[in-house]
Amino acid sequence: MAARDWLIVYLKGAAMGAADAVPGVSGGTIALITGIYERLVSALAALDPREAVGLLALVPRLGDDGVRAEFAGTLTDMEVPFLAILGIGVVSAVVTVANLVEIAYHDYPGLTFAFFFGLIAASVVVLFDEVSADTPGRIAAGVLGFAFAFVLSGQAQGDALPGGLLVIFVVGAFAICAMVLPGVSGSLILLTVGKYETMTSAVSAATDTLFAGEFGQAVDPMTTLVVFILGAFVGLLSFARAVKWALDTYRAATLTFLVALMAGALRAPAIRIADATPEWTVAAAVPLLVSGVVGAGLVLALDASTDDLDY
């Protein structure tokens, strides 16, 4: 592709990353809106570790023109250049937005989580048409999704899960599903299981210490981020196939589960808003309401501008 085409792919990745760094907006939805969703899911589902091993065997022979052409052709067939440029856009935006969010919820926790509440609530409204509760299986999927998120969200003021790098690895594997599921935010998953602040703090600490040249202090947050990324990579290789199968085979039940999951997860920002508001007065409630309306308005405006798309 031409340089302009690669720039467009990068910008679409940046939009996905910015969305996934904020609870309530899905990078998968942004991929759908920008017209690369099907290509993304197909590319992720087609990634094959065996092909990667075969490519490694060609590396020592890249001096040969034929081998080099075969190597480049295989990478292109696997959509590796597309995924790489898209991934760079995602990561660069996640780092930027995560640092902004870190500042926002430390200085203005109530307003920040009211904004998140509006984003999530409006996303549920937007995707409600995808809910189908006309069979026992779909009803069960909706109840399971809501109950799962609601119970975990009750622990959102702390860690719903224990600490440790193994947990971070597993959380990374699940949170990355937002890349391949329209309507589900990776940050919403992190918020629901109590790991949102852990990861945004790790991003902020890593960038601050690296830019300050304090490399020793960057080891812990960088370790957390690397383990999370490894988990996300494993999740991409496996979950993309599972999502593709679920949507192809049980689309209505899968989407019902996902929308119910988002509805149940509203408990997480609600707890944070309550914790950040020691007394409920008109002066305290109005800014929270405005922040929530702004968050909801962004999602509704996005939906209104893309209402011809099939979610």
C-alpha cells in the first residue's frame, strides 16, 4: 500500500486505542465504524504460529532474492504489515489517553467516573437492538452476562481479583477481546475486575520514569505491561477464533450476553461516583449529571452518524 494508506491504517488504530483506553467505548466498534472490522477479525483468526515458525526458518536465507520475496509474500498474506501498523496506532493512543485518564480520576474521580457511566449506559442503549431474549438459551445468556459483571463490579473499589503477574497475564488475554468484539471495551473489563487503575498507573509510571531516565524504577511497571501484552497476544491468537465461531454460530445469544455484561458493569462506576461524593447536594450532583450526559452524548452522536452500519 502507499504511504497515505498506511497512515490511514495507523490513524484508525489510534482511534481504536483511544476508545479502548476509556471504559464504555469499544475499539471493536471503532474498527467497525472505520470499515476495517471484518479485515481485522479475519487477519487475527488467520494468524498461525506454525506459519511464524516457518518464517523464522527463512531468516538466515534472506540474502537470496527468491527467499526474500517468499518471506515478504507470506507476511503480506498473513496481514502482518496491516496488523503491525494498526497495533502501533493502538499502543500509541492507549499510552497517551491512559496518562490523561490517570490524571483525571486522581484529580476529579467523581466527574471522571460519571463520564464513564454515561459512556457505558449509552452504549447499552445503542446496542439494545441486538438483545434477543426470545429463547431460554438467550435469556440465560443475558442473565449470566449481567450477573457476572454485576458481582465482579461490586469489588471495583478494590481488586476483584488477586494480584500477581499470572493474574495480569490472564486479564490481558480477556481484555483484548474488545479488539474483536463491537460493543465491549477492554477498559470496561479492566474496570469490572478492578484492574483498570493498576494498568493505567503502570502506563503512567513507565512513561514518567523512562522519560526521566530513571530506568531502575521503570522495571516494575514495565514488567506489568510486558506481561499484560503477552497475555493479550495469546488472547488474540485464541479468542479471535472463538469470537468468530460464536458470532457465526450463536450471534444473537453472544450479543445478548455482551450487552447484558455492559449493563451489569454499570455498578463499577456507580460505586466510584458514590465513594467520591461524600454528601449529595445540588451543587455536587449537577456537575456529575453534566459529565454523565456529555459521556452519553458522545456515544449517541457516534451512533447517529453511523446508524446505517450493522453492529
